[in-house]
Amino acid sequence: MTEFRFEPLARDGAARTGRLHTAHGVVQTPTFMPVGTAATVKAMRPEEVAATGAQIVLGNTYHLMLRPGAERVARLGGLHRFMNWPGPILTDSGGFQVMSLSQLRRMDKDGVTFRSHLDGSEHRLSPARSTEIQHLLDATITMAFDECTPFPAEPEVAASSMRLSMGWAQRSRDAFVARPGYGQFGIVQGSVYPELRLESAAALTAIGFEGYAIGGLAVGEGQERMFAALDVTVPALPDDRPRYLMGVGKPSDLVGSVRRGVDMFDCVLPTRSGRTGQAFTRRGTVNLRNARHQDDQRPLDEECRCPACRSYSRAYLHHLVRSEEVLGLMLLTQHNLTYYQDLMAGLRGAITAGTLDAFAADFEAEQALGDISAL
Amino acid sequence: MTEFRFEPLARDGAARTGRLHTAHGVVQTPTFMPVGTAATVKAMRPEEVAATGAQIVLGNTYHLMLRPGAERVARLGGLHRFMNWPGPILTDSGGFQVMSLSQLRRMDKDGVTFRSHLDGSEHRLSPARSTEIQHLLDATITMAFDECTPFPAEPEVAASSMRLSMGWAQRSRDAFVARPGYGQFGIVQGSVYPELRLESAAALTAIGFEGYAIGGLAVGEGQERMFAALDVTVPALPDDRPRYLMGVGKPSDLVGSVRRGVDMFDCVLPTRSGRTGQAFTRRGTVNLRNARHQDDQRPLDEECRCPACRSYSRAYLHHLVRSEEVLGLMLLTQHNLTYYQDLMAGLRGAITAGTLDAFAADFEAEQALGDISAL
């Protein structure tokens, strides 16, 4: 049986590459996890997700507990089998989405009671139930149930929210059923306050998890304050455990965060943007709805290996987006995920070669050039 | 250069197999053409369309002339290159969809003036312009511009409509630019009246086309009257040219029409149904929205080779349909097209083996059994 284990490899400054060994395979880090909210990375077959280079995907506990239901997924053999993704899956705890999506929430010291946004039915999430649901889903990586502190928050509010989450982290750990190759991550909170971040990191490492996430960022504080929070938090986390920055982010967020020692990311940006006609490229973002693409025979990104760039023109992608054709979101999602994965591969290569500073400078310079269609 | 040529092969009663040689490749007949309305078979990559077994697809002149525009497609290298489908493409004439989709139509003896359903802009289609547009699109097979006679129609109405279309067929032929490997089909009209169908077939064969379509059916007359019209019309068409039944149909329509000597079909049913959760299987149609599938680990169709049947459970497909996930329509479209193509391959094999009657009897018996989930 494979033990759940993080193996740091090359280092360049605070950044590192590594291998995360799990029951469902090895993940090379730094890694980006596509979001598969409702047991599917939207508009992508799992083989296509794998072909982009993704090695681990994320599932959303809130969505899956409501539909199709955690007990049903367990009866059907777990999430991997259900969605035909044999690789590692990380599930979030549901806490964040209860706050953003559900109706009629009542929070108490032990958890939160809410009504489903789908049918109004009443449900409850607590540290124990969230952990149980993730076990039923057969998540490779289970996240501790926490409260995502809103931004901005006064220091006292941020402190009490963080301390509530630390209590819940202990209860989540108590409810976790350890199995070889499976792991559970605690989540550092504390808003933008260094002393709270340090207190939270210390509390979680005292409990002991297989990995540590940094939560409550990318919620409106801006890149500068996000990076500042990383500068404080990352050094306070154990070097031999993976560090996961939740819900981040733009390509420049990934580059800056990897430089600060982050190993794992997830974000809806590449998949959601693909559905609105926005593409990420080596020359910055491109909006394919724009009429300037309608006669453009060039590929979206000359250097990209994905099918959207290899087999189609900007003119065709523009036509698909304007016509609201499903193939448009299929191809753009595939492109965006490929771009993200290739960026992560580039970062891993640069760390291994000890050239991360140059890689980051080149990345910023190329992004700043702007799209070829705008010249 | 390949000549456009139909090569009849095996025969079984009125049915025959054949090879249609075109500039863009060979099509084995009887064949089913998936509909690629707006330069895409909805929710399918072209490689996936080909993997279902499809060898030729259909494009809609009405949609393409409005968006992205025929002249634009020509500037971009033609429809094959634009949509990344190197195989044969048949385009309809636009006549049928002008009548069903456009606004403020004014028909005269030379054509029809209409406003786009997209932006209200005014356009005109005539035999010459429709033929020119299909040339600009680089259609492998161009259809003559006709009026699809409504159903029901009194004999006098059906006769004058048919005779108008025969005049337009001559003008369409005059406007057709002959090129090696490209062909143009005339369209038999005449509603349900045998003498009108025969008059139309005679008029078209006098003009001379590379193939003949049977139009104005599957418009509400029912399968029995459709088959009766085929029984009259097919023998009146040249044996050495392909026969194409437009807009048909259900699986049982295909079986019955092949038995009556039809070589080519197109229909939105497998693609449109896939988008609403309806699947065609060897045991009849299955609605995956139905709650009885929610815990069903079995594949949609045990005998199907498609990814939806090989890698996923009915429970998962049900979940995708209920959640309105794009992957659901991707997988169901792929399944339905695979089912249609496998049915055509089965028909070709039975004709070759001289066992078409037995094949048709088995088909009807299996369809009548009903879906396994309903037992």
C-alpha cells in the first residue's frame, strides 16, 4: 500500500518541486488542480483533463452532498469510479460554498444548518459530517471543515473566526478515518494579520495533518496582500508537507505563489473563463468574442500544443463563441487548462534548473507584450 | 482527380450497398450524415464524429450564410478547413430553413427575401445564390434550391409547388460550377401524390444530377405514407445515382427506408435528443432524466462500443443530465451518433450477406422488448 507522502525534490529560493505520493497515483508539484464541481470538470472528458497534464482534480463537497448525494456516490463505488477519474481527487470541506451558495444559513459553534439552493431541503454540515461526506466520496485528500473569514475583517473578528476554525480543525482530524495513501489537510486562516496567520499555522501543526492549506485569500484583498500573507505563512508550515493555496488564481498569482513556496492550487478561472470566451495565452488574456478575430486565420496561441490551437483558427473559435456552440466552450476550456498545466510544468522545470527568477521575468515580459491581435 | 461517382455493390431486394467517391473521400452507403448546422456537429469534436463511424456531415446554408457568412468561409479556406472536417460535406440549399426560421419572408417566382432571425438583416436566396453560397462554402455535395411543400397540401397546391421547384432545379443546375469530385443533387417533391412524385423524378432526371434527394417527407405525414412515397419514387430514380431521404429519421425509419432503396440520410434526432437526455439504444429509447436510473450501475446500452457506455454508469449519465452538465450532452450525443452509425453498419452488413429481412425482424423485435430499466 502506498503511504501518503510528500517528497521534496529540487529547490530554488523558497520554491520547490516535489512528488506527492497517494493511493491514486503520484502528483508532481507545483501542481494546478482543475475544478470538477459536480463530479465533472465542466465540458471536459476525464481523458482530456489528463491530456492537459492535470494529475489531480478537485470535487466540491457542497454540490456533491446535495446531488447526487454522498451516500449514493459511496454505493456507486466512490467518486473516482463514478466520474471515471482514477487519479487523485481532493475535495473541499463544503464550508466555503455553504456560505456563498446556500440559503437560510444558521451558523452555530458546532457547524452550519442550511437549505439547498437546488430544492430548499435542509442540510447540516459540521466538522464530523463534512469529514464523513468526504470519506463517503472516497476523496484522496480530505479538507478540514472551516469558516472562510470574510474580507475585510476587523482583527477581533478575524481572530475569533480563525480560532473557531482551529477548534473545527481538531474535530475534523478526530473524525478522519486514516487509510494508506489518503490524507487530510488543515487550513490556515487569520485574514491579513501576520500574528493570526502564525497562531493558526502553529495550531494546525500541533494537531498534525498530511498537508496544509492557506485559506481566506483571493477574496478581494489583492495580489500584494495575498503575497504578503504567503510570506508570513509559508515559512511557518512544515517543510515536509505540501502547501496548498486555495482558490488561486490568475497565471501571475501562480507564478508569484510558487516563488513563495506554494505547491498546490485550484481555481475555476481557466474552466469558467473558457465558457465565456476568455482565453489565457502566453501573450495575456484574449477575449474571443471580440470582432477583431472574425477573419483571423492564426491560432489562438502559436506556442500552444492543445487541439484548439493546433487545429482551429481564431476566426473559427470566434464563430463558435458568438454562436454559443458547445464546441467553443469545450475547446476553450481545453486550451485554458492546457495553458495552466504548461505554466506549472514550466515552473517545475525552472525550479529544477535553478532558473526560476529568469522564468518569472520572462513570463511577466511576455504577458506584458499583449495579444498579437491588438497590435 | 477523383470523379464524383456512385458505385453500387451488394443488393438485397430494393436495398443496396455502395461507395460514393468524392473529392473529399469515399462514403460507404447506406450512410447517415450527422447534422453540423453552424459548422459544428453540436457538442462533438470532428475526430469524435469520425470515431462514431460517420464519413460525411451536413452543413446548413441558411445558418452559415448568416453567420459567419459564405464569403468569409471562402476567404478562410472553405468549410472543411474552417471546421476541421476533411471528409465530405453536404450542404442543404437553405430553402427549408428560410421557411421555418427566418422572419418577414416574401416569396416570389425567383426566390425568397427574408430577414435574419439573428439580427433582422435582409437577405435573399434564389436558385443561383443558394448554389453560389454552397460553392463558396466548398460543399462536396450541393443541393438544388427548392420549396419544401407543406403537409398537408391539396393536389393543386402540391403540383404548383413541385413545378416551381422543378424550374428552380434547372436554374440551380445552370448555376452549379462542376468540379471533379463534387456533385449536385436534385430534390424530388410532390407531397403524398404518386403522379406528382413521378413527374418530379422525371423532370429531375431529364436535367441530370449526380444524385437525387427525396424531399418534403417526415413533415407530419407519418411513417406509412412516407414509405408509400418511397415505394413510388425510388424506382423512378436512376439506379446508378445515390438516393438521399432528407431529414429522416427515427431508427425504424432508417431500416424501412434502406429496405426501399435509400442510400443517404440526415436528421437532427440523434444530436438534438442527446441534448435533452434521450438516448437511442438496441432496446428502444431511454430517457436518462428519469429517476429510475439514479442508482443504476449498468451501462446505457450493454452492446454499445461508445465511451458513454464503456466508461460510465446510467447513474452517472442521469446525474449529468439532471445537473445540466455539458459532459452529459457530449456523452449522449456521442452515444446516439454511435448507435446510428452502428445501425447503418449493421444494415450494410445484412445487405452484403443477403440477410436484410432477418436483420430488420431482429431489429424490430429487440426494439419492442423495451429498456432493461423499465422491467
